[in-house]
Amino acid sequence: MKLKITKDLFLRALSQVSSAVERRHTLPILSNLKIEVTTDRLTLTASDLEVELVAILPLPAGACLQPGATTLSARKLMDICKSLPPAAIIDLAVADDRRCQLKSGNSRFMLGTLPAEEFPLLNSGFGDSGELQGTRLSVVQRALKGLLDKTAFAMAVQDVRFYLTGMLFEAGEGKLRTVTTDGHRLALLETDAVLEGSPAIQAIVPRKGVMELQRLLTPEESPLSILIGREFFTVTLIQHGKASDDQTGSDIEIRFTTKLIDGKFPDYRRVIPKHGDKVVKVNLDEFKHTLQRVAILSNEKLRGVFLQMNDQNLQVRANNTEQDEAVEDMLIQYQGTPLEMSFNAQYLLDILSVLDGDHVQITLSDANASALIQDMDDLGATYVVMPMRV
């Protein structure tokens, strides 16, 4: 294998996949990147056996001096490339003793390799035809990023109900929906999607995969493709390059694959309140800042705040075992009889932090029932919070 490439272009591709490199080194080869060179493209692959990232970069004429494949230490390769001057040219060549020589200007590095054929790849669902198998859908990258950013916070961190530690992706009837819950709160958002085939499908993507996908996505209006298989979830997108990035402006194809959680997500529709007769409409920023101030004197462990609604006034109050107390009143629009409820302040703040509108609507029924919270500018964004029992 012999490759000649600019440092900026190579580093740009490296940075797209390096986060998937196994850091605990359960298998020595997982600390390496798989590098494949053909006459017209460079393919970099990183995996930790849960998440796999592949970057495919078209090569300019003359860049491939000899096709081949090998694996190199991801950390060492990144550190070397970062240390080189911006306009540096990198020459990679695998010698007969399987060591790889990296040359750039007056610098020479000899790196140990491991065989490319031993690099473990996730079974991404390739069928006999060589095509990925599963349900395909297309969605705008900006919309998918919005789904993840506005629902990921409600995933459980640690829970014996392992299926709650991921995000439900549900596709059907021209929509893609993401749902998360930790048993105390629920977040749901949907966007338009183009599906190949009509049957609805569900898949639970683990927390680690969700976080990595959030890192990859950008607020571009370009389409991306999603493939949902029986065991794997794959997203393919194009990262559009700019001439200022690497002197070529080359586009990089990124393929993200993660294993799915094998479990049944609870029926979230049963959790969403449907018959609330008390409606609160409040300025989002004012409500958020009030909660932040009052919660300072809440119990540090429970973070409970009391909300008392009466006529057009909302009183927010908190106290703790040290006999501290905070009270703040604010004007609201309220329809319903007087009501007092207690909530975890952080749960409310997490929701308010991902909403984009100016006003929030809270629908309630009684002091012991869940609250339905919606952005008045986007009623499709749905959040449910259970009250605290005090």
C-alpha cells in the first residue's frame, strides 16, 4: 500500500472516525484504524464493536501509488498528523516487514501495523447482493439533528430496564419519530421522512450511538439516508468540504453504524396525558430564569419546587432542610381551578432548555397526574413530566 495525500485532507477524514476507536484496548487491533486504498478512494474504518465509523474519501489522480490495506494506531497517527505543518504532504507506504513508513518533508516515522484482514467489522446487514438490508428512509440532516438534540436528555443513564438507556426511533406514515424516557419524564419529537415501503418499524439506539451521531450531524439542509435492520442502525451522510478546509473541497462520505438494543420499548402513547383541563401559558425565558433562581434553595438531592397556579398568577417556591426558602411570583395565562404541584426543577429546566419558541404551554389535570409540556410554536414537540409526591 502506498498513498500520497495532503495533511489537511487526511486529517479531516481521520477526525471523522477517530472517536469510535476503542480506548480500553480489549483487543489490541481496536486501538487501530483500518486504512484501505484503491485507485480512486481512501476508506478509514474505526470500531469498538458497538459503534463503527467509516469515512470514504475520493482521491485525486496520482494519490494512490499502490492499492492495499493495513491498520495503524489511531492515536499515534492523529498526533503525528496534527504536528505537521498545514500544507504538508504525507507519504504512507507499507514495507515488506509490514511496518508502515510515514514521510512528510524532512520527517520520517516508522509505525507498527496489524493485518487489515483481522480488523473486526460490524455486520452492517449486507445481503448476498452486497447491498445493505433493512428498512430505508431519507431525512434532512438538520431535522435529524434537531430530533436528537431535543430528546436525548430524557434517556436513562443507568437502569435495570436496559431498553430505557437508549432512544426509540419509530418510522412510519411519512414520519420519523424519536422518543426517550427514564421513567420520570418523556420526550417525543417527529419530522417528515421518506420511507421505502409502508410498514412501520421501531429500533432502540443505545446511548453511546446517540451521542456519537449527535457529534457527527450538522445543521445542514442536505438529505441523509437511514437504514434500520434487525440488529443494526446505519446512517449515511455526506460531509461537504470547502476549499479552505483542505485545498480541494472534497466531500467525505460518512457511514455510521451502531448495534441496536434488543428489547421492547414501552408504549409511550399511553403515557401522554390526553384529558387535561387546566392550561398554563407562560413566557419561556421568564419561567426558566425563575426556576433557576428559586431552585438554588431547593433540597440539593430532590431538587423539588412547588408550582401554585391561581387566576393569572404562578407562584414558584422552594425550601430545604436548613429552613431556607425562596418564593417568586410571575404573570401567566391560566385556565382552570387553583392547583398546586411539585416537580423536580432540573427535569423542567432540561425541557425548557431545548425549546425554541417564546412561550410554553403546560396542560394539567390534577396534582398527582403527569404534566404535558409543549412549545407553543411547535406543538409536535411533546414532553411529559411526572410530579413529585411530597
